[in-house]
Amino acid sequence: MSVLRLGMCTALDQDNLDKLKLKNINKATDFISKDPEEIAELCSIPYKDAVAIRKILLAQYSAVPINGKQLYTRVVESSCILSTGCERLDAILDGGLYTGEVTEVCGGVAAGKTQICMSVCAGVISKEDQTAVCIDTNCSFSARRLEQMMADDVDKDNALFRVHAYDAFTYHEVLEVLETLKSDLKKGDDPFCTSLRLLVVDNVASVIYPSLGGGFFADNQGGITRLGLTLKSIASEFSIAVLISNNNVTGEGGAKVASLGRQWSQIPHVRFMLDGGEETQDERSASVIKNTRGAIGACTKFSITENGPLR
């Protein structure tokens, strides 16, 4: 907390400040941790001044309490569910992607991760009161593909103005985009940010693995934690649905698991895995392997069409 200084309140004049410092009470925490009676007796300052100073410090530095009903109402009013653009996927995800949560789609090469990211984005920007941000780490963003996934009755030219795409090919570039976005969201003076409902990072493994190989994370896993917590804080503080894509690796017994290890596995609220289908080249299967809101294990199949939405 802040150091005690003149001007914090009228009762904290130079005489009282000097008396407090003589008893090694230099910070707001030092003052608040003691009772006003103890402060008055220990430092020989008027009791009413000790009470007045305490009230000001608590008002400035204490967390504002909120009851459960207020918190519930705030969450309900600010929450919404974003469709993936595929009814089958929405069914296993309890309706789609929830704002305030981080959802991760993982799979192998050409499993359809980017297609799902594009499909969700297309659905969001199709509505005039919603915007989206896409952070592309492997040059996979395609405005043409977004157009193909939108419904015919959507004004596609205007819809594309409601998405901002960023190229970020390193861990630091991704983090810089996220920190800048978070700062803009806090300001609240940009209509684009106030309407933001979706943040896509495609693909996190593309920027984290090179750092692991280069030794940046070898001695300190804090970088992974910082990236993950930044994504979660953006989702929670500003009621935004965060969608990230990740790769698969071979785990114990030859099973396919999401990459980036156990530490990263704590970041997403929901994780579903994609796999190639057996019937046709375009068919994929999806299964929920983590869900903090409900059961896991739900699975379905869907198809990626060449010039249209997911089916």
C-alpha cells in the first residue's frame, strides 16, 4: 500500500505524521492493521484524528464488497453465448462459447482448428453490435474465408470492418497486442472495444514452442503463466469470449493430448479436441476433454465445406 504522506486527509497533518513515523508507522497497512485506540495511545495523537485517518485509508485502499446477488446479476447481464456456426459443435459445448471464459480447440495439422476460429468470428461480426479481434500467429487468417462463412443476408463489406486482425509471430508480439488491447478496453472510449465479444489467438503453440526451444522458458515457466493469465483476465474483466487454438502431441501410451503441458492445461475453462474423420476427407470429429461447467466426453462429427460454413 501507499506510504503515509501529507494531503491524504485533513487529519493527517505534519504533527500527526511525524508522531506516526517515530513509532515506525510509515505505510497505510501499518496504520490499518492497528486499532484507533492503540494508535492514539501509542503515538499520542487525538483519537478522533486516528478514526478519521483510518476511514479515509479504508475508503481509498480497501476492496469494495459485493454480495452474491449483485455478482450474479452482473454476470447474467454481461454474459452471452456465441455460436460456433455449427449446430453439432454447439450441442457438445452447451450452446457455444461463453463470454468470460477461455475455450481451447486443439488438434493435429489440418484438423480444422483455424476453420472453427474463422467460423466463430464470422458469426460474431455478422451482428452489427458485435466486434472481434483475431491474433494470427501462422498466417492463416483469411478475409475471403470469413465472407464464405457468413450468411447471404449479411452485409459482408461492413461486417469485415468489425474484425481487427493482428499478425504476431513471437511470444512478445502476442503479449504486446494483448496488453494494448487490455489497456484500450479499460479506457472504454473506443466503440470497437466496447462492442468486443470475441478474442481469437490462432495458434498459441506456434509462439510458445520456439521460446521453449530457445531457452526463454527453459528456466522459468512464468512466461506461459503470464500469457495464460492475461487471456483469462481479459475474458473475465470485460466479459469476452476468448478462443485459442493449440496443437496435439503424443502422450503416454501413444494417446493424443493437447500440447504445452500440465501448466498450460489450467488456463482454458473448456477444451475440445479435433480429429480427422474416416468417412470423407472433409469430415472431422470433436470431443470435449475439459469443461469446468459440466460433464466431459461429449463428442460429435462435423464437416468443413469448401465454400461455405461448417456443417
